[in-house]
Amino acid sequence: MTQSVLTPESENVNAVAETRRNGAAAAAILAAGIGSLALGVLAILSDKSAAWKSFLAFYKPTGALSGVTTIAIILWLVVWILLDRIWKDRNVSLRKINIAVIILLTLSLLATFPPIGNLF
């Protein structure tokens, strides 16, 4: 009687790759990009509108920055949780997610850059 021994060469590497899902990681990455863009957009809104500035002043000594960061963090967490629930058991295209996040991060950086923010 011979006993078969599994070696790394005999294992089906594709089967292992198919069991791993990247949806949770993709959700975290995309949520970070969306949260960053929200921070930039809210920063512009609070700088350009007295109503938004007043609305976003959650903590008076800090001014609108307290509301800008609080809302951006809440949005980031909500998007992360929702996307994680939708994508947790899926494989998604990380290439597309990464391209989208690079665009979102670039837009958020531009939104917080004073010469660009002053255009609005």
C-alpha cells in the first residue's frame, strides 16, 4: 500500500486562489478614497459658505474643521461598512478600484490645496 503525499507541486494553486476573496480589502481602499474626497469637498464648502461654516462648527474653538473631519470620518466608516457587506464574499477588480482611488485622492488633494480651493 502506498501513501500519497501532497507536495506544493501537486496542490492545485488555482483552487487556493479561488477561495481567497479581495472584496473586504477593496471596500476599505475605496472607502478611504471616498472619505478623502468628502474631506476636500466639505473643506471647500466650509470656506466658501457662511451657512456651511456655521453648520459644520460642531466644536466652537475649532470652528468648521470639527464638523468637516467628523462628517468625513462618519462617511468613510459608513461607506466602508456598506461596501464590506456587499463585497466581502466577492473578488473585485483591484486594478479598477486602485485607479478610482488614485483619482479620488488626487481630487481631494487638489480640493484642499488653497489655489485650487479658491477657484470655487
